[in-house]
Amino acid sequence: MSWTNYHGHCKFCDGHGQIEEYIQQAIKNNMKAIGISCHAPVPFDCFWTMKPDDVDDYLQQIQELKLKYQSNIHVYTSLEIDYIPGITGPDHPILSDINLDYKIGSIHFVDKFKNGTPWPIDGSFDEFTKGLDEIYNGDIKTVVQRFFQLNREMINTQSFDIIGHFDKIKMHNVTKPLFDENADWYLREVNDTLDCIASRNIIVEINTKSYERNGLLFPGVELFPKLLEKEISVTINSDAHYPDKLEIGYEYVAGELRKAGFKTLKEFVNGNWTDVEFNKYGLLW
Ligand SMILES: [Zn+2]
Ligand SMILES: [Zn+2]
């Protein structure tokens, strides 16, 4: 049995470990494919994104490793690209010139602090509350609505393959309940976003990055039936920042997807996203 991972980070951004270490670990895990997807550069200071000067080296390293390990595993070149209106996005000319196998589109920034720097919403709890108070006067509902609105804007205006952790804004509820995830207004935001995803045929990843730490999935198990009902394709990604985290939570997620009625996952095969059957223990290819 084997899995894949299309969303992972390495030393070129905020991940730990060289690209080759991820590939070697993936081979050890008997994985069939691994995509390297560092945070794409942004045109302002940010400690967790790749530096623009490193992009060529990044692409070249992956290219060399693709060839070196071609008989063991498929290695794919990708980037996790932020969408910030008027600043950057998957279709921004600087990024769209880069030759990638596929793209992940994600929202990590919601509007700007008073000093003009974009506010990352998935950093520390302190940073989150700082933005919440400074930019939104503590109005969490408006922040959450803005987050989903940005996701929909990205879906409707940009081209990319996988939407990264589309409900990540809920992550801080673990530290302190900030809003009710069962409230009608919240479920409406989620539902509207899923409708956009469905209409543009974008793949939803079940992102397991936080699963080990606090049991969170993006999106959670409760949304699996809705994804199926809307005929949205899903794939399982670990968003690994360490080589040994490549398959965190996969067995649990696969089991829950099966229980919800999913029979296939979207997998990248010969340059095309393809439905592949799976069970709790791996892909059936
Ligand atoms: Zn991300
Ligand atoms: Zn990521």
C-alpha cells in the first residue's frame, strides 16, 4: 500500500530538512509520488516564504532529484502560492512564468496592519489577536467572513489545482473559542466557498498538518459528507514541515473519507489529476 503527498515544505522556506531528505523519507514510506511545494516568494518581508533569489536554485534542485530518483518515485515541482489582492497570486506574472507541475493556492494573509504589512492569520495566537484588534476592532465574524471571501475571490479569479487548507481560520479556536463553527453564518461561508470550489473543479486537500498536535484537520471530518454531496474531488496532504511527518493522520483521514462514502482520491498521474481508488491503508493502484 502506498500514499502520496503534494503539499510539503523544506529548507527553502519554513520547512526543516533538505528536499532530498523528504524524497528519501517518501521512498522509505513506499510513497508513489511527492510534490515539493514551498511557500512562493511574496514582495514584502516575510520570514516563512522563499526568497525570490532562491527560486532558480529550488527549481534546479528538484529537477536534479526528479532524475536521480526517477526509478523510485515521482517527484513534482510545485509552490504554495498566496493570493493577496493586487499584490500576488497564482496568476501573478512573476509566478506564472515558473514552470510548475501543479499549483496550490492558499490564503494566509487577511488585509494589513496599520503599518502596511499584510496580516498573516495562521501564525501565533498573539499575532492573530493583534490583527483582530488592530484591523478589525475585535470583530471576529467580519475577519472570518473576509477570510472566506478572499478564498472565493482566489478561486474565481486565479488558476490553480489544489486549494490549501480552505478553512484554516478556525485554527485559533483550539487556543480559545473565538466563534461558533456551527453558527448559521459560519456554515453559510463554508457552503458558499465549497460551491465556488465545485464550480471551478478545484481539488480540496484534507490537510493533516495539525492532526498530531491538536487533532485538527482542514477541513474537518464533519465536512466530508458535504464535499461528497457537492462532488468535490479530494486528496490527502500532510503539509509536512519535517520529513518524518509526511504521512501524519493519513490512515485516520482515509478511514473517515471511506465512511463518508468517498471511493477515490485525486492523484497526479502522468501530468493529469486522476481518480484513484483507496482504502484506509493506501491507494489501490
Ligand atoms: Zn499554507
Ligand atoms: Zn503549506
